[in-house]
Amino acid sequence: MPKPFLSAERPAVRRRKEARPAELTAAALDVFVEKGYAATRLEDVAARAGVSKGTLYLYFDGKEALFKAVVREGLLPALADGEALVAGFRGGSEDLLRKLATHMWQLIGAQRIGGIPKLIFAEAQNFPEIAGFYYREVISRGTALIRSVIERGLEREEFRQVDVNAVVHLVMAPVLMRMIWRHSIDCCAAAGVDDATYFEEYFGIVLRGLRAERNSG
């Protein structure tokens, strides 16, 4: 599991000071997910972390910098884990796609950081600079990861010929929708299905659709 802001052993006072950025980003994540980007105030984040607003400014020069730190700390290590998984996998591409999606859900979707996609989709038009940052650092890297698995399956003739660009989005969209649902209407218990059942059906539909005919049963 990715760990934020690891630091070497030092005397107690210094260790507390160096841990502060992780405490601030953890508090910021909670506030961003609860309130959205526009409604989040730095004083709210500082209060959640139990520090003064001035302390927050020792590490971050504003809300945008703080948000970027939250994204980089919470999402980029998970993407790096996914890339390592794909690079080292030796089995079939169906198994890889299932393992990758499950792994990424455990690291992102099932965690508090899974509320960030909802924030981005809701506020991208009002904050294009934040949306552009998220696209460059998260979405483009995530789509490249899924693309690599689809192309692997095509090269090994495990998947039928498909429009790779379209399929990448078709693979990602239900997972992202599950994240959005989890951090919105799910508060009313409206989903009606647990994560395990949802993903079992999801994999069944996606993998049957991708499977090369010679492998279909």
C-alpha cells in the first residue's frame, strides 16, 4: 500500500514537524471530498488538522497547491503500483485486466481518495486549471495503463480486434461511475448492490466482450 511522506528517524520535535504535511493533506482530502473544491477554505482544512492557517501556509502557498499535493500523494503512488503490476505480470490478459481493476479499486475506489474523481467531474468547467492538472497527471496515465493491457491482449490474440480508444473508455467508465456513486447518491443506500457483486458482473460483461472468438466458450 502506498505510504505518504515517509521520513527518516529524527529527534521527536523534528519528526513531528516533518509529519505535518501528511497531516495537512489528510485533512484536506476529507474537506475536499466533503465540500468540493470551490467550497473548501484553507481555514477549514487547518481547523480539521488542528493547526493554524498560518501553519498550513508554511507548506502550501494556496488551495491549488494543497489540492495538487492531495492528488499526488493519494493517486500517483497507486498508479505507479498499477504500472508495476502490469510490467511484471506473466499470465493471460483477461486475468491481468481483472487483477489491475481490482487492485486499483482497492487502492483508490474503496478509499477516501476515491472521492476526488467526483470533485473533478463536478467542478472541471469552473476550474479548468485544476481539471488540466488532473488530466495530465492522473487521467492520461490511467488511460495509458488500461491501453497497455488492451494492446497486450490484442498482440497475444487473446482479445478480438476492437477500437482501442473506445474500449479504454468503456473499461474505465463503470469503475469511475462506481466511485462517483459511492461518494454521492450511495448515502441514501441507493446502489442496491455491494462492490463484490458489482465488479463480478462488470468483469463478466467486459471480458466476454473483449475475448477473441477462438477463446470463447
